[in-house]
Amino acid sequence: MSAVHASTGSGGNAPRVLIIEDAPDDVELLLLTLRRAGLKPDYRVVDTVSGIEDALGNHAWDIVLADFNVPGTDFATILRLSKTADPDRPVIVVSGSIGEETAVELMRNGVADLILKSNMARLAPAIVRELTAARQELARREADQRFRNIVEVTGDWIWETDEAHRFTFFSEATERSSWLDAAGNLGKTRWELTDAEPDGDQDWRQHKADLAARRAFRNYRVCFGKDAGRHHLVSSGVPFFDRNGVWRGYRGITRDETPIIEAYRRAEEAETLLHDAVDSISEGFVVFDAEDRVVMVNEAYRSFHAEIADIIKPGATFEELLKAAIACGIYPDAVEHEAEWLAARMAEHRDLSGNSLRRLKDGRWMLVTERRMRNGGTAGLRMDITALKTAEAERDYLSYHDAITGLPNQALFTDRLAQALVQMHRSGVSVAVLSLELTSLADIRVSQGLEAGEAALHETGNRIQAALAAGDTVAHVGNGRYLAFSGESGCEAKLAATIARVLRSTEQGFEFNGADVPLRIAIGVSVAPSDGEEPDGLIRAATTALSGVKANPLRRYQFYRAEMTKAAVFRWNMEADLRRAIEKKEFLLHYQPQLDTRSYRVVGVEALLRWAHPEHGMISPGQFIPVAEETGLIVPLGEYALRLACTEARGWHDQLAVSVPVAVNLSAVQLAEAGLEDTVTAILRETGLPPSMLKLELTESAILSDAAAATRTMQRLAEGGIRFALDDFGMEHSSLSYLSRLPIDTLKVDYAFVSKMTEDRAHAALVQAIISMTHSLGMVAIAEGVERSDQLFYLQAYGCDALQGFLFSRPLPLAALLQVLAAGIVMPAAA
């Protein structure tokens, strides 16, 4: 017999009941008894072993009601099957009669209760009792398992001590601690544990008092172990009592906070290291939090604001610091309009609109850089750029004045000439423009050295200025060439008298280092308005006339007249000779070594072009390069020089196994060529020279003629491994900002600055500032024209990286250079 009946609920008054009974009448009696007691069982009736196995294996039952005598099986089998399926499920025997010994045996084997069919009134209460007990046991087990799971996840230790504070229990988590012998510490007190000691005397005294008073304690700290094996433990415990209220000991939990303590220690060390690092930098550094309060500040920052240094500390707000600085007069710009200045500075700080400059009351210039951090705070840097601003002011001066003589340069001269021409139209008095050249300059430099040449330029400029009227202007436009204009040109006789004074002023030489140095000048003259009314045209006319004078050594000056034709013919001849020379490869290269400032090791060479003319001998670049640039021949000439330099550099790379790079000059015309990148790449491929051994030298004017195009070309070449040097730095009027955007790794300090630095403090400061700025931009500084040992000492003191000049070597032909490269070092000449 097998029957299944499902009620509308389960549990509570609807238990799931498995009935094992072969008598239908007894089943009906059993069910009737349960229903009268208010129970609505979800039940199934089985009376065979297979039915019992199926019911137990495929269904969940709250309780089993079984007759003791079921045909085909015995009760021992029924009990075994039920307990195997669920050992905690209660089994109640419902039977007609059963012996006392049998009843005792059944109870001993796990039967929950025995109900006689003659006393069915006990059945319902027994079921309710057993189900209630089963639910309570299940709840207890689930709570216990929940607690064990939590303890397992946290990794903390659970422990128990007796009345003598001896450990009697440790949880499994303790066994995973390789440094703690849990089993070996059972029976010991915590103060008996090996190497265990209180973390602090006050904590120990409080803990002892808690234990004596049998109070709960929280977060008692103790250290276990020594030195590197030291562990930091935190314990909490509560007293426990038996059912009679007798205190039996403590139960508690312990957490190993060693990783946290170590993390704090590392964080403190990192913070200390950060503070030390921040304090070690020379720039002022400050960090504000999201509420604009100081979090970190170094001493350099306080030094910028020494008057308020005592309030520059963590917690002070940015606005408080600004107001205090304004009150102390640190910022002269804020005087008399403090509110407006403060509002603008606060807005700048909030918006982080970029770098800004501040002039302090002591005259220093401060560069302010602020950046927003991810946490909403601000990191600020204050850099003293006074030296750089001084250098810029000097450069601005030099943009309108010649660096060697201090005279106006061509830009300033042209501006003043334009004003004089305006006045000419008002007064009707003509203006004469003189183009002059110190023709003996090359001989002076060769015979007496560059320093003597520089002195000659000074002396000549002073004498020309003294020979002219007070309102006239003299300019030095480079390489011994001067421009002047005179307003004493009412007639040709007066102009001739002025020219005669100028010539007489240079008839006598001057003494330099005990030697008589001759001064020879040639003058070309144009007159406005007959020769033109625009500054450029007049200068060009006077220069053309000067060319005629230089072509005829018997003449000392010449007016701009028919001789211009002769000058044009000369220029045409030079151009024709250049074209022929390029075709016949009459050009060769000399190389000047570049040396490490400290070790004198050869770190590079500069290629310098020479023209071996078959009739006129060796021609200097100063004579043919200007014509080549004007005619566009500089492009094939430059390509020839580049290919020759790469070929010869590859030769010393292979022959001597040295990788000394070669520097080749590029003109503005070459840089503007659209195919320059392809040309350079092709030459490197043809010659096999590694790109890292080629450095291209450019002047500021070459770059600034078309800065955007130059930048693109240079960046593409730099991506191929080619390096760049900036030549004649500071000789042009340009912003320093473009340097950081160009792939330049070398900056060459011009001879004009190097030659004066040992006699003039301003030039010394300028050289030092240029070198410092070069290093701050991550570049290498090379000084040109080093001729004396005192210049070498200055450059070594300023930290200049490399140098070149006659103190070490003149430009050398290839054969001589190879000997230098083989030696690897060039020592300075004896003083």
C-alpha cells in the first residue's frame, strides 16, 4: 500500500510526515488523531522496503511515524534507512503492543518516542514536541555554522581561558599562524607566553584591573616576538559564567594587526622621506587641500615669503597667506589696489590658468606654477628665475645692440634712420648713409687672436662715433661691418669733410698687449634723397658702394654711383665660380674638436666648409656663403657638405672604432627646403652613418624665419635619431619659450659672450644664466671661441658641459683630425 497526500502548507501545523504502516484502518486512525489535534499533515504512506527507500531518497520529511511490525521487513531496517537518510530527523514508533525491553532498546537506538495505538492521544503532542526540538537544534547548528563562517572569514582568533586565565581553547585560525604554537600555549596565561609583553605600562595596569574585577575588556594590545619577528596583537574578551552564575573564565577574540602597524610604519617612513625630499629641493613647494589649506610646505617656499614665514604652516589657508603677504608689502604690484589684486590672484589660483610671474619687493622674480590634484587640492611650485629674467633683459638689450661693441645693431639703426628721413623731408637737409668695414679685422684675428679682433671692433666703433656729430648714429652689424648716418650733408663738401674725419680717426692703430694693431676701414656712401628715400634701399646702396671700395684697394671710400655695376659683375662672377666649384667638388671640410670641459675628452667635432679655389687659393666661408644663400646655391652646397661630413665621419667610425658625432651647419634656406628630411635621410642611408653621429646646427634666425615649419621638420628628423644644436644663442631677439618645444639637445654659447665674461661681470652672469637655463631645459651647453685658460676656468666653474676654441685646437684637415680622434683627448695650450 502506498498513498500520497499533500496539504496546503508545510511546517507549523502542516508537518511533512512519512507514515510506514500496512493497515489502512490504522492509517485512518492515525490521520484522524492528527487532524483532531489541529495538524494538517503533508504525508505519504508506504509499507515496503522499496517504498521506504524511494520516499526517503526523493522527498524531505519532518518526521517518520512507523509501525513496529511491518510485513516484509523489520523495524531495525526501517530505523537504519531513516537515520542514514537524515540522522537528525525524529522517528516515532506507533504500534499495538511492544515489550519493555524492546522499548528500551529502541530508545537507545535513537527512536524519539513510543506511542501505543491504544493511547493515540499522546501522538500529536509527541509530534509537536519532536518537531519543535528539531527546529531548535537546526537553528542552533545554523547559528553555530554562521559564527564559524564569520570567524573563518575574518581570520581572527577565538580563544577561551579558565578561572586562572590559562588558555583552554584556540580556534582553527590560530593554527594557521606559523609563528605561534597554539597547542603548546594551551594551559598558559597570556603573560606567560614566550616573548609576550605589554605594549604599554598603562594598558597593562588597566588590563590587570579588568581581569581582577572580572570585567569585559576591549582592544588590549600586546607585542609578541622580538625585532623583525615582532607581532602586534589586539584582544577583546568577556567573562563567562556557568548556569549557576559561577565565573568560569574569559572568552574572546584576538586580531593580528602587524600588517596594519607595518603599513602605518611604512607610510610614516614614506611621509618622512617625502618631507625630506621636498625640503631638499631649491624651489619652493607647497600643497593645499581641497579647502585651500596648507598640507605640506618646504623651507624654500617660506624663504620666498620670509616676512610671513611664521604663519606658513599646515592649516593656514591660501587666502590668509595672500592677505598677510600683501600687508607686509611682499608683492609691490598689489600696492594701492589690494582688493582687486587679491581677487584676481584668487581667481587665478582657482582656475589654475597656467604659469604666472610675480615680482617680489626685494627685486627677485618668482615663477608660480600650480596644478590641480585628483583629490581636489593644489600642488604649487615657486621658482626663483631672477637670473633668467636678468638674462632676458640682457638679451632684450642685445636684440637692439651689438654684443661685442655695445653699439646699436642694424634693427635699431634702421629705425633711427627712418626717423632721420622723416626729419629730412621737413628740413630739406639731405642724409648720408655710410657703410663701413674694418678690412684689417681678419689680419688682426689671425695675427693677434680673437681677443685682439674684439678690441679692434670696440676701438673702431668708438672712433667712428667720435668723428660724427652728436645726433648721428653708428651701428655695428657684425664681423667688422658698421653703418652710420650723418645729417651734416647739406652739400657734398660737408659730407666729404665728415668722411675725412672718420678716415683720419682710424689712420693710427692702437696698442694691444704691447703690440701696435693697425686699423684700416673702407667706406661706401649713399645719399638721400638722390639715392633713395627708404632705409633699406639706402643701406643697400651704401653697401654696394662699399663692395666697390673693397674691390679697389687704392680707394678708401666711394659714393654710390656707376660703381654699382662693377659690384653686380663681381657678384655674378662669384655666383658663376660657385656653380663651377660645386660641380668640380672644390670644397673640403676642416673640423674643430669639441671637448668635455673636465676630462678634455673629444665628444664631438664641428664641420667647417672651405673653398680651395684653383686661382685665388683658400677662400673663407664669409666671402662665398652670403652669395650662396642669396642665389639659392646654399642648398646644393649644403647637401655636398653634409654628404662629405657623413662620409668622413663614417670613415673614422670604421677606421678608429670611435662614435664621435659630427656637427654640420644648416642655413635658413636649407631648413626651409621642403625635401630636407628626405635629403638627410638619403645621405645617412648612402653613407651608412648612424643617425646618432649626426648633429645639425641651426641659428635662432634660421628657426624663427618660419618657426612652425622648422619645428615640424626638426621633430621628424629627431624621430629618426638625428640631434640638433642651437648656434649663436642669445644673438637674436627671440622668446625662450620656443626652446622647450623644439627637439634641441645642445645649446652653443656664442663667442661674443664667452670672450667678455672674464672682464665683465654682466657677461659672466649672462653666461652662467645661459648655462643654468640650458641644464634646466635638459640640454647640453657648449661654449665657442675659448681662447684663454681663464675662460676655461670660468666655464668649468659654471658647469659648462663642453667647449671648442683655439685654446685647444684650430679647425683641422681630416688627416690631422684622425690623429686627434685616435688620441681621444686634447689638452689646453700652455698659457
